[in-house]
Amino acid sequence: MKNKNKVEKIRENLRYSGVFLCLLTAACASTSSDKTSVENPDINPNLEPVNHVIYSFNDALDTVLLRPIAKAYDTVVPDFVQSLVKNFLHNLQTPVYIINYTLQGEGEKAQAAFGRFALNTSLGFFGIADMAADAGIPKETTDFGATMAKWGYTDSAYFVIPVMGPSTVRDALGKGVDVILNPFNIATMNPNNDSLRTADWIRFGVNAVQSRASALPLTDDIARALDPYTTMQSMYLQNRRHELHLDKDTNSYDFDFDMDEE
Amino acid sequence: MLRIWLTLMTSFAVSLSANAAEVTTSEESVNNAAVTQSADSEEVANEKSFVKNLADTFINDIFESKKSEQEKVDVFKDIFLKNCDINFISKFVLGKAWKTASAEEKDSFTTAFSDAVVLTWAGRFKEYNGQKIEVLTIRPANSGQSYVDSSVINPDNPNDKPISLIWRIENKDGQYKIVDLIVEGVSMAMTYRNEYLAVLQAKGGKITALTENLQEKNKKLASDLKVVLE
């Protein structure tokens, strides 16, 4: 009986993520793969009205709820404790890095991630202390969006995820997959264990507050712009391309200042 | 059992870090060899010191100084106007709209844009947290310009990956000037261009509308910071 519930609950979770993935794929299908905006190839004009609406919603939610909480966290919690929290959360996410680096064929990085995970979980109090940093093991992160980019899904339209913020269609899909890829998530989806589910919610909340707090200098900066939506969009897309090493031969910043003379 | 597992993990991690150390030391010796083989040409050395001096000036005279907010902003504006080719950047930022603009429109926009940049930077002064800037290499860019690669290291988290900061500079009649700053792949010039193009589109292409919006925003930013820009 218990096993049946467990399986059903996992199926339910998968069904929800499946619906989410389907919606996004539908969004994909409706956006053609032709590069649509002349100025910026990563923008699909058909998706922009939707993006603006989601952005406004996110902005309101942020002003009212997320930012005040994150600001309080940043002010009250000492820096070194914030580091410990960051380390712990990073460690919990490491299985996702290991899997994705392996899928990308980045053997060395997968190994480094595994080494960090093993060392920090065992000797670093389940990831709170970053012993691996002292041992000189490099700290790098990745996600399924990056994996898809490596596999050839290189161009993707800007898409604002509700609550979570700027992304692309590909990377939003990637985030969905990453949730399922993390064994810690699968374990905590157990419906029979209340404390595990609570732990899952706590982790979700802490993660949200911690990432929002880390982003405070940047978002406050964007808020000072004349057009925050476009500023955020431009910065996100440039940075993501850079992060994914998509412009191998030329960087997106290699533009010619005289480009309008043509 | 636990002890055996711990020993295995530790030795695995240690061998990983030994590999990492090996890699870095062999990289270092190659780099050292390269450096001793070809000392920087005069041009390269000049470009590096231009950026180094500018970074030092920002840190010492502004970020870490005990001056008042107003003084910091005044000093920053001076240095900015002197070391940044704002006319060149304004032309790029407005794109095709620059061609059909009158001299007066161009002037007003350039002033408003320049003030906007100064005020945005002024809002960032308090974020400075002791970061160190290390000038690394020079690479050629388009139109006879150069990229000066530098990295920003946070002394609080020295193990984190350093932030890449690239200074794109031009040599204008013997004087170096900044034409772009690229942080982790994000070009400031391109970001402004995308932003203002969107604003122009919303305002039916009227540069005066964009300039007015900028002037309004500048007033608000200045009053938030409790400073005055002449």
C-alpha cells in the first residue's frame, strides 16, 4: 500500500513536470527557429508580450515579498554564515553538476565536481565547509540547459520564468529537467515522510532567499536603468552566451563600433 | 567500514588536487617561459599601465576614499569625461538614429547619457568591498582598438572564480580612452544600445523624448544619492 502511494506520488510529480515541459515545448513550436529580431537574434517578438507580462508580475512580487526578505537576510545574517549557507546549497546541487558535466563529455569537470562533493560531504560537515576549495579543486557549475546547448540547441529565445526570472526557452526546460536529475529531490519527494517533505520546502525557501540576496547588487543596479526590462534582458542574454561558450570564434562583444555604417 | 570509506574518499580527493596542482605548476612554467621570451612591447606596456593606473585611481581616490558623496561623484565625473570617449559611445548607442539627429539633439543626448552613466556608477560606490583588479593580457579588437583583460578578485572569497573584466580601449591622437567595459561577457556599450533602442522604439524614434526621459531619471538618481550634477 505504502509503495503504491510512493509510486503514485512520483508519477504525479512527473506528470506536473511533464505538463510544464509540454507547455514549454508548445512555446518552442510556436517560435520558429528563424532568427527573428535583427538587432538581437535571441529575442522572439512573438514571445515578448508574454515576457513583459511575466516580468511585471515578477517585479511586483519581488517588490512586495522577495526583495524585502532577501534584504533582511543580507543585512541580518553575517557574511561568513551566508558563505556557509551557499556552500551547503551548492553541495546539495552537485549531483546535478556531475551528471550534466558527464552528459556534456566534460570528464575532468565531472571528476572535480565529484571530488568536491565527496570531500565536502564527508569532511566538510555535509557541505557546510568548503574543504575542497582549500585542496585547490576548482568550483564550477552547470545545468541541463548548458548540456542541451552543448548538444546543439544553441539558439534559444528569451523567456521570463514566473517568479524565477530571466531565462531562455531552452534553459527553462533545463531547469525542469534538473529538478528530476537531483537524487536529493527525488528522495525528498517521498510523500510518506513528513520531515523529508518539510526539509524539501525549507531547502526551496532558503535557496530562493539566498540566491535573491546574492543578486541584490545586480538587481538594484538594473532598477536604476531607464528601461529595466530591456537592460535585464540584454545583460542576461550576453552573459548566458558567454557562460555557455557559444561564441567560440567571436565573442558577442567583438562587435564593430561602426556597424551602422554598413 | 566508515573509516575505510573516508580514507578512500580523502585519498581520491587528494589525488584530484594533486592533479590540479600539477596542471597549474606546469602551466605556470610555460607562462613564465613565454614571458621571459618576449617582453611586452612598448604599446602593450602602455596600454596595461593605462588600465592599471585608472583602476588604482578609482579604488584609491574614489571607492576607498573618505571623501563626501558629492566629492566622490565630482572626481568620478572628471576622470570619466577625461578617460572615456563618450561621444564615440553615444554614436554607437543611438545607432541609426544618430545619423538623422541634429547637432543639438546629439549634444543634449550625449550630456544626458554621460550624466546617467556617472550617476549609475555613483550608486555602485558603496558596493566596493576591497576587490583587487589584476591586469592580465592585451588582445587586438576591431578598428585598431585593444582588449585589456583583467580579473577582479574578491578578498573575502579568494577561492571563487575571479570575475572577468575586459577594458576595450582606443588610441586617439596618442591618448588612450575607454570605449567599452565587458564584465563576464556583458558589454556595457551593447547593453545601453539595446536599452535605448527599445526606449526609442516606444517613443516613435524621437531622440528628444529619450533625452528628456534620461534627464528626468538623472534628477531622481541624483536626489536619491543626495548629490548634484552640474
